[in-house]
Amino acid sequence: MKRIARKNRTIRLLRWVFQREDQFLTCQVDRERHQAAYTLSLVPHWDVKQAVSETYDAGVGAFRRHAAIADQLRSQGWTLAAYSVAR
């Protein structure tokens, strides 16, 4: 049986990890490898079951939403702890 890894289905375009006190939250944008779809995910590290994702047809929509979320998080006292870009 062949195993299909997530990294073969998506391309990570942007990943930011925010921190406030001892809590961490990841906001990232991925592109589906074989289709024109972009997924923005917001994952609280303290409860990954509460993760949410939104799908966009165009990358510009996903990046705008990422920027809006990042702005809102900063205004709530979150700081950027780590980041990575396309891999």
C-alpha cells in the first residue's frame, strides 16, 4: 500500500506562528498541488481540535485574509514568534 504524504498534496506558501504569553497559534496558507485552490488554516496549539480552515480559488484572497488575521492578532497582543515561506 502506497502512503500519500500531505506534503505531496499541498505546497506550503506561508506559515506564521504567533505567541501570547505561553500560548501559540499558527496561521498558514497552503496551495493544493494539482488544483487551483488555496487553504488558510488557523490552528491553536493548545487545542488543535479547534483548528479552522478556509478555502479560496485565488491566492490573493487567501493572502489578504492571512494579513487581516495577523493584524487582528497583533492588536490583541499576539507577537510573531516564527515564520516560514514557500518550501
